[in-house]
Amino acid sequence: MALMITDECINCDVCEPECPNNAISQGDEIYQIDPEKCTECVGHFDTPQCVEVCPVDCIPKNPARVENTDQLMVKYHQLTGK
């Protein structure tokens, strides 16, 4: 399941550099996560790094993008070529 950033985001800029897939970018008002690039850090880390650093806990799983660990690993391989 890809992650998403809610409107509770305070634009603190800490999540974007933590994403190993470059899935996080500045949107019109708040940061956003590209679900095509988000693997919840599967393949890179044990836990999603953006969630770890977020000071306001505004990065839940995106219910519109239900993916299991195997699917996230396939996406990781597609994104990294590994």
C-alpha cells in the first residue's frame, strides 16, 4: 500500500529528502507522495522513512492503493532495476 500525506502536513521539509524512491514532492499546498513510486521503503529500509521523521504524524497508508509486501517489492525492483 502506498503512503499518502494528509492536509495536517506543516511543510516542514523533512520527509522529501528521506524518500529513497524520490516519491515525495512539494504540491500546491502540501507535500504529496506519488503512489507509483512509493514502496513504503520496502527494499530499502524496514520502516517507511518519511513516517519515521514526520513530526506531525500525517503520513498514513493510502486506502486507495492497497498493495502487499510482495507487490511493493516488485515495484521496488521495477524502480531500481535490481
